[in-house]
Amino acid sequence: MEHRFVLRILLTLLCVVQGAMTVVMDLNRTHATHPGWMRHARFHVVWQTLTMVLLAVVEVVLLWGGVVDRERGFYGALVLAMLSPVAFLLAWMGRRRFHGALSDPGGIAPLRVTMLGRVRVVDMNMVAVLVAVMAMVVMGVLY
């Protein structure tokens, strides 16, 4: 099997997971229906979720729909798929400025890991974003 075909399949899976996991993680009581969230914040999270789903659809069409040649479709989908993780990292870097946090008491708690006698807090969103970014960089280089 040609390696570019495999990379298109892997990027497709990543795009579908990005779109689907946003729905799973955000359209529930930890986010969109969180009792402590303001109505405007709920609107924004649903807007973001629908944007992610629509981006995933466009990415899959670019990869398999034949609207552009395969190389342009791959790199177009790759760039679109990178937007959300890059935006996440930018928001993370600026979170102190707008008093943001990666989680809250009513949401999904970060993982606590003891390493060398010290407790470390690991946000699983950050882990997922970093793994996705690294995977996409490798895919882009290998394509």
C-alpha cells in the first residue's frame, strides 16, 4: 500500500476524531449544559463544537472528495485540522490574561500522577492536543 494513501487514511481518522470528540466532550453537562456556566458561554461552546464538526466534514471532503488534487487536498485538510490545536495552545498561553483555566470543578478533572515523589497535574486535553500536533507535523513531513 502506498504510504501517501496510508497518511490520508490516518489524517482522515484524526479529522473525524477531532470533530466527533468535540461533540462528545462539549455537548454535555460539563460544558454546554453545565449548570454553573453563563448562557453566553454555553452559546460559544456550542458554536465552537459545530464549527469543529463542519471543519471535519470539509477536511474529509478535501481528502477524498476529488474537489482538488490529492496533494492539495491533503495539505489543505492538514492546515484546517491544525487550526483548532494551534488555537488551543494560543488560548492556553494567554489564559492568565482572561482568567481562563483548562478545567473547573464541575468539569473533567485533570489526571494526577506521582513522579519522583511529587504530584504532577496533567490535563488530558493538553496531552491530546500535543499528540495531535506532533502526529500532524509528522504526517505533513512524510507526505
